Amino acid sequence: MTADPDTFERRAAAARERLRERGDDGLVLFPSRNLRYLADHGEEPAERHFLLFVPADGEPVFLVPELSGEQVREASWVTDVRTWGDAEDPVPRIADIAAELGMDAGHLLVDDTMWALFTQDLRTALPEATFGLASEVLGDLRVRKDDAELDAMERAAAVADETVRDLRELGDGAVGLTEAELAAEIEDSLERHGGTGVSFDTIVGAGPNGAKPHHHHSDREIRPGEPVVLDFGTRVDGYPSDQTRTLVFGGEPDEQVREVHEVVQEAQQAGVDAVEPGVTAAAVDAAAREVIEAADYGDEFIHRTGHGVGLDVHEAPYIVAGNERELEPGMVFSVEPGIYLPGEFGVRIEDLVVVTEDGCARLNHTDRGWEC
Ligand code: ZN
Ligand code: ZN
């Protein structure tokens, strides 16, 4: 199922309702995840002004470069698409459109990621307006995934699962490959199973490199019997997967690796078991952390337990101590505890979960053990 135009109109209607409730006058978006969320537009930001005005009352208006006009008209449900030419100054056009929509002297919420190049021009065009961040309104909408989003993320997770199966099948064949070569295998596999690109830089951390949580990959060769942290993702219909397995290729791991792997698996399970509506994000972090602390590895679990995943691969809710936000059905986030022993090895295990009415469901379904 790909999101139909109604999905985007429904999201925009919900956004406008929140704008009115808060007394804000409109949103101004540029090519961003927010634009993708409301208008199904996946353009990358560039130097030309490419803006969507969403007034609290009334229909949205695109102002886009002339050369993009036709594309936007075809792709988006927004029917009012205006263009500006390269030889034209877009700033007066911004002022005119904002005045027409009743947004010229109001409180406007601009994309959090909007380039200063464009926010400066908005200030110039609209000297009477005040500004806030679009996330103040869109954050609360985006944090609860709708059916189209869940469907895309389930398919992206299924692609990641297929790749884990491929890795296990590779087994001994991974020994002697460099981390970079194994990363390339992973990326090929993701594409082969229907993913588009990677949702973040693929992590292959063999042996001591696994003790650096954000190590990417290097020319180090995979050795038999050592744990390899494999953290990767792809996108389906714009939505990412994000999964980690720590596997041992071509041999038996030593006693400490087995022990640490077991502790991390238990911590991951405890985190997942804690997830249900009304529980705080901090409580999920604590549930996973307590298992690791009880095994005396608390100081070696050096990051939060997880992060929300949606159009952005890192977004709210963050599963971290101090985050008292209560979980709600439709939230999707990772549960990814790890133990990192510098100079020796690391183990991390990560699945995405979706909060349901009475608990949660994992999006990833492959075995979490080290065996290939
Ligand atoms: Zn990950
Ligand atoms: Zn993650």
C-alpha cells in the first residue's frame, strides 16, 4: 500500500486544526521530511526558493522554481502551485502570497531544518511576522504513525530481516572479508530485497571496532569467532528500517562474548516487554538498563536505549532517562541496548517496535542470537 492523496490531505487538515487551536497563523515548509509528510514531496533542498505555505485557515499554496512547476503539479495533492523564474526576485512573491493567505503579520512555524538562506528572506519579506518551529505542530502528528506509515515501515523491516538471513547464510564466507566488503554485501542485499538506498551509513564493527557504537566500516578483516556488530537500514516508500544484530562468523565465540551477548539479548527483551501505552520512555530505558547493570556492565552501556523512527531515522520519542513522555499507540521506536568493551569487542541488538493498544509489536522478526 502506498499512501493515497487522501492520506496527505488528512494530515494537512490535522495540522491546520492544531494551528488554529494554538492560535498560530500558518506553516512555511521547504524541501524536508515535513514537506514529504504533508505534501508527498521528496525533493532535496537546493538554492532556489521552494516553499509550501499552509495557512491555519484556507488552502495551501506552493511557490516553486519554474523548472519544478510541472513536476509538483503532477505529484502533489496541493492544487495551487505558483512558480517563479530564475530572473525574478522571489522575496516579493513570498510577501504577496503570505498577505493573500493572512500570514504576513502572524505567528508562523517554519521548518526546523530550513536553511538560513530562506529564513532570512522570510524575515525580509514579512517584517511583521514572528516565527516558531514547525515541529511544535507537526512533531505531535508525526510521532503517531498512520496506517500508510506503519505499512511502509513494516515492509522496510521485512527487507532488513531478509538481509539478516542473507548474512547468516553467508556464515563462514564472511571470514576474510573486510568490514567495508561486508557492508557492500549488506547494501546489495537490501537493494535486492526491495529497499531503496541506505537510511544511514552502514555499520560493520568487527572485534574491537564493535566497541565503538558509531564506527562505520574499515579495511579490517572479519576473523573467525569474533563478534561483529551489524547495524544497517534501508528505505521503502521513504520510510526507514533500522536493525542491529551482532553475529559470529566461522567459529565459536569465547566465554565472555557469549555472556555479554546473553545479557544484551535479555536487556533488549526486558526493554521490549516494558513497552505499552502510558509507560514513560524513561521506564523503557530503565527496564533494559537494569538488566545490564545487574550483570555489572552498567558503565559499558554508554548510550540511550532507543530513538523514534519515522521519516527521520532519529526522531521523537527518545528512549532515554529523564524523558517522562508517555508512550502512545502508533509510536515507533528502536530498543537497542549495547555493551562496549574498549579494545575488545561490542554487542548491540536492535529491533523496532510499534506501540499497540495493549503492548507493542516488533517490526523485526529474525533470531537475535550470535549464531549464523
Ligand atoms: Zn541501528
Ligand atoms: Zn537505531
